[in-house]
Amino acid sequence: MSSQAASGGGRTHPHLLAHSPLDNVAVAVVEGLAAGTAAFGVITEDNSTFEVAVRHDIPIGHKVALTDLKAGDTAVKYGQDIGKVIQPVAKGEHVHVHNVKTKRW
């Protein structure tokens, strides 16, 4: 892991997981991820790490924006298109059905 993991408050288990360096969203993998947390994340494809300041309480299994996203952008998870952003989402905000919709219908 990168030096960020070693300096990330000594945390050895991530708050967030992304699967690909191409992802612009990551998934909360802990209960009670609270707004204001400097969340430690891991990209599983290359075992690199990142940190993002979480702006909302994020339920386990829900997504967090890793970059600022604007309406019309594509949400990317697993390195794949998972939907269209329908309203702006700032880095660290909750990504869910209120701001991303599938492109299938």
C-alpha cells in the first residue's frame, strides 16, 4: 500500500472501496460512515489508496463521489458505466438514486 495508508491514521481496514483507477465513485464498506470523516479508501485493482472527506452520512453499501460530478456525467464503478449523473454531486457526497439514474430506461 502507499504511504498514505501508513499515514491514514493507522487505519488498516478501508472505509471505502473502489475497484478500478477509472472509478469516480467508491462504496462504503463500514457501518456508520459519518459526515466529516476523512475516509480511507483502497482501489482493489492495484491496491492503491486514497482519502476523501465524506460530506454526508453514507450507509454501508452506498456510493460516495470521488470527484466532482456534473449533470450529464457518467458514474463509473468497476471501471464501467453504471449510470448518468442527473444533478451535480460534489466530491465526498452521497451518490444514489436521487442524483444518478440508469441509462437503460
